[in-house]
Amino acid sequence: MDNSIFLKGKNKGINKELRGNVAFCYILVDEQAGRWSAADENAVVNTIRQTSSWLMQEAGKKNVTLNIRNFVFRSKSDVHVDLGMSNAWVKQVMQNTKYASITELRNHFKNEKRFDDVAVIFLFRYEERSFASRQVALGEGEEYATVFYGEKCNTFIHEICHLYGACDLYYTDFVKEKVRRYLGGSIMCSNVLYVDDVTAYVIGWQKELTDMAKAFLQETMHITEAEWYAALVCYSMLPVINIRENFGMASRKVRVC
């Protein structure tokens, strides 16, 4: 069961467990394709607060201590930030903040501000499909989520759960039916504000898998990495960008929602 594609991200990469004292560092990317007005910023800050409040409330229901502090930075550029075929844009954006890299930001918040963990989320002022980039197999590198204008806290929570190892649960009708049957829905499957038992286990909110989570994993055990990535590509059916969801396989040119 530990070999399930849906458990591959547990305790891997940089962001391992969503618990303890955590800093959520949001980078408002102000660039040619989208400028943040004061009203826009106020609106997104409200969504940020809703996101953290909901996560802390849900963690508390599972007797998990989670204290989130939100930090918002602005990165201003006179040119378009191209999300294209590499992570070069991340360096470009970070250099327009007071930190040279995500790693430098993380080290500052962990070593000097004494946070247990740091999650980095880029916010763009135009509409696109949000995604997360993780370094699951390597355990090093720069991890982040990217959320676009107009998204509600559901999307923020979905992408943040990705950073802590959660897997999408909506690429095929078969899996979605098993999610409904055994898990009662999931933030990783639809817009419902609910962290299912598999996701809770992966992000560190449950020490053991529940019987229903085990049943879901047993029913979906036959799904391989290759099959799930193929389902991802078929589901997207949109122009793609290079997201390093590295599970020990080559980087893939895919869209991750």
C-alpha cells in the first residue's frame, strides 16, 4: 500500500508536514502582464487570511497543532515574467524582492525567525491555471506554489496541500468515484472544502491511515505512475508548462492543477 501513487509525496521534498509554526510567504508578482492595485491586494490578503484560518481550524479538529503566519512581499518588474520552459522566472522574481532565492528566504524564516517550516506561494495578477512545483525525489531545490488572480481559498488550500505531498484525485472518473465512495470527497478532487483521510495522512495530520483510506488505496493500487501522468495530460488538454513534479522520473512538460 505504501507504493500507491497517492502516497508518493509523503515526507518527501522540502515541505514535509503541515504542522507546527509555519510561515506562508506570498510573493505578489507585479509585472507587465498584470499589475496589482491596492484593491486587488486587499482582496487577495483577505483570501490569504481565510486560507490560513481554515487550515488551522481543520488541523485543530484532528488534534494537530498548526500556527500559520502570513507574510506578503511584492516583486515588481517592468517586463513580462515568462513562466515558459524553465524555473528561470523564479530567480527573476525573487531577485526583485529582498531575497536572492527561495532558499535564502526559507533559511531566513527558519533560522532567524525560528519557524518550523516555510511555504512559498507566488501570486500573479492575471487568470491562468494554478500549479505547484515540488522536488519529491531529490529532497532539495526550490519548491513553491503559483496561484493566479481571481482564485478563492479552495485553490490556495489545494496548491498548499500539493506542497506537502498531496496528490490530485480527479484525473479519471474511476478515481473520482472511489474518492466519493471511500473518502467522502476531497479538496484534492473538487472545490469542496474538505481534507480527506488520505490527504490528511500525507500532509502529516494523521499518523495512521483510516480503514476507509486503506480501502481507497486498495481499490486504486493498480494505477501506475505512468498511467496517472498519462491521465493528467489527457485531463489537461491545454498548452503545457514545465513543472518538476519529480518522483524519481524525468521532469515532465505538464500542467498541474
